[in-house]
Amino acid sequence: MTGTDRPRRLRRTPALRRLVAETTLEPRQLVLPMFVADGLDEPREIGSMPGVQQHSMDSLRKAAVEAVAAGVGGLMLFGVPLAEDKDAAGSQASDPDGILNRGLRALAEEVGDATVVMADTCLDEFTDHGHCGVLNAACEVDNDATLHRYVDMAIAQAEAGADLLGTSGMMDGQVGAIRRGLDAVGRSDTGILAYAAKYASAFYGPFREAVSSSLEGDRRSYQQDPANRRESMRELDLDLAEGADIVMVKPAMAYLDILREVADRATVPVAAYQISGEYSMITAAAERGWIDREAAVLESLTSIRRAGADIVLTYWATEAAHWLS
């Protein structure tokens, strides 16, 4: 063979492959989603997500310290209230003594400035109907009435110690409403992690167990149709205009094409959420011996970074950080 290009030269040894790698994966780029549940004295395993737990307040603190020690870049907290504390307005979401706000204070006290404390700014865990907003008389999610609840929730989370608020509800105008609400009370330093493209995905199933969701039906009237691509660019542009500090695509692996387009267009850092169904599929296949668990996890995370994510939310954040270190 003469005059033949030989790209394999640069794949020959681990050192060569490392030297020319185009995509990096580092602990600082990973964010650990965490669940804190009211009424627990000990952590409780989530059956559909082996290895992931609903935390007690004590185990939440311990897991946060471990994540920070491993070099994880941030922690995203979800609250799981008692069933009897849910109501139609998700009142506990904005209660300073609600489970999520207590958990945020615990994280802020325990890890402080050593990591970025993030909060899920959505009502679904706290409503007795399980939707991400308040309902009108026709039992449809009322967009504008929900924005008022989001503002109350955002202010409570900022006061509890959250650095970034994750606007995951997919209500029109949510980023702008929360930004104005925070600024009005002197919380202009609290950032917004906007779920710019959040799809109505079948892969959320295990998460519903993780947050003890009360949802009946679906969220297709406000989360995006998986068939649509241009719509994500419109949502991105709106969130940027309304003041988003970071934008996110969710889910990650089935929407890498969307992630790439968002990354090419965004003027702020881009995040992607490797969601519960992605975690559970890889975990289940590895438990059956069908795939190499560590290799599959790292390959999946690298693919999300390669597609354009600066930040990856993943339930493997702490474990992967240890591997990468």
C-alpha cells in the first residue's frame, strides 16, 4: 500500500490516544442529582434506580461531602415531601420549612462554597395532582398562575442557599418571571439554570418513583414533543432573552442532535441531563453481564460532552469522578 492515509498511527497506544483526544471528561463538569425525602431516618433505595437513594437529612450531608471530595462540580437537589403535605398549589415548595428548602440549607451549611448548590424549581413533587403547575377549573395547567408560584418558590430557594435554580417546569415566560422576582428582593446574584429544551420523554419513568410522583396522565401539553427540533431553538432563544445564565437539554442521550444545535447557538454555558431511564438501562444491562458497566458509563458521558455539553447532570457523578481521578 502506497500513498495511503493511515489514521491508525494515532490510535496505536494509550498515550497517543490520550494525546490527541478531542473531548475531555473531568469531575468538575459533572453534577450529581440528589433526592432528600421527608420523614426518613435512613436513606431509602429507589427500586428502579439501583444504587440511587432517597436521602435522609444526615445521609444527604454525607453524600454531599463525598461528592465534593471527589471533585464533582455541583449538586442538584430534589425534595420529596410526605404525601399528606402535598396540595393543589404545591404549598410546601415555597415553605421555608419544606423538605427541599431544609435540604438546601443543609447542603449550603455542609459544603458551602466548595461546590455549586442547585435547586429544582418546579412544583411537580409538591402537588397532589403531580403536575408541574397549578390547575385551572378545566384541570389544565394554568401557565401564568403557575409563574407566580415559581417566583415564590425561587425566592425561598435562594434564601435557603441555592446558587442556581433549575427552571424545569416548561412554562412560557418562567425564566423572565423568576429573574424579575429574584431581582426585586435583592437576589440578583442567584443564577438560573434554564431547562431550555425539555422533552416529554418515556425515559423519565424511574424518576417518578424517585420523587414519589402523584402524576396521573402526562405532561405533553407543556413539555416538548420528541418529534420537534426547531421548537428547541425557539425555546433556547426565549430563555436567553429572558436572562438564563445556563441552558439545558433534557434528556441527553436520545437528544444529542438537539444538544449539538443548542451548543452551537447558545451564548452561555450548556448543560445536559443524563436522566433516570438512561441510568437504569445501562445499570440493568450491566447487572445482566451484557455490557461493561464502567466503560458504558464513561462512553455515555463522553458522548454527551462530545455533543456540546459543558456540564452533565448524571447519577454517576461521584462514582465517575473517582474513576476519572
